[in-house]
Amino acid sequence: MNLTLFTDYALRVLIYTANQPQGRLVQVDEIARVYGISRNHLTKAVHRLGQMGYLETVRGRGGGMRLAVPAETIRVGDVVRVPGSLGSAGSKARAQK
């Protein structure tokens, strides 16, 4: 299975936030700097993860994101297979045929 870049970024966000002390807010800029990837692309992934219920986002000065559910309850397969969200490159290509 080939993952899209969007899915890769979303998984990186989840991994990074899961490795932080409980309750600590993480900023998109921090993750972008650590992984050396685009802030704009990460922002889109964070937004979608928030809609899916995996992240809690806090807006404003001093805001950021943290996991909305315990890390041990998140399954990679569930994140990747949600219809119309993250998906894989292979499944999107098959769907277009």
C-alpha cells in the first residue's frame, strides 16, 4: 500500500503529539521544524485529524493541539482507511478507474 503525502503527514502529527507529555500543546510550526516539512500541508492534516476526533485544537495565542483520545486507542489502519479523508494512493487510483 502506498500512502499519500497527506496521510504520511497526518501520521507524523499523531506520532509526534502522542510522544509529548500528557496535556502539552504542540504547535504546527514545531512539528514542521522537527520533520522539515511544509507548515501549510501540516495545517491541513491537523484540521482533518481534528474533524476526525483524533486531535483537540486550541486556537489563539499559546494554542496548539494535543491528542483528543488516548494514544493506545489510535489504530493506524483506522486513520488510513477512513473513506474520503486520508486514504492511500493505491486506493484513490483504483477508485478513479
